[in-house]
Amino acid sequence: MPSRELWAGALSLLLLHEETGCAHSAHNAARLLDQICDADDVDDDTRKLCERASARLCLHEARHACPA
């Protein structure tokens, strides 16, 4: 199972993104969620939830990109 620090980091970045809209936090939260998905001992339901959250963060990040 992924470490508590990895879970806490992903959740912290997810909340920071939700509270501030920070695209950098979204990107890093998605990256940590992907690491959790890659763990051998994560059950299928948890893996699917992490994949959904990561995909949603990536879509959200692209949707809120600043127009140049």
C-alpha cells in the first residue's frame, strides 16, 4: 500500500487546487495519484478512483489555462 505521506500529499494538493485553482497543485496531485495507481498492492476500486481523479485534474487544468 502506498505510504501515508503519498496519500496525504495527494490529498493536500487536491484540496489546495480546489481552494485556490492552482494549476501547479492540480498537476502535482495528478502525478501523485498516478503513482498510487501504479502501486502493486492497490485494490481495483481504489485504482479506478485515483485514475478518475487524476483524469479530472488533468481536464480541469487544461480548461483553466490562461489564454495567451
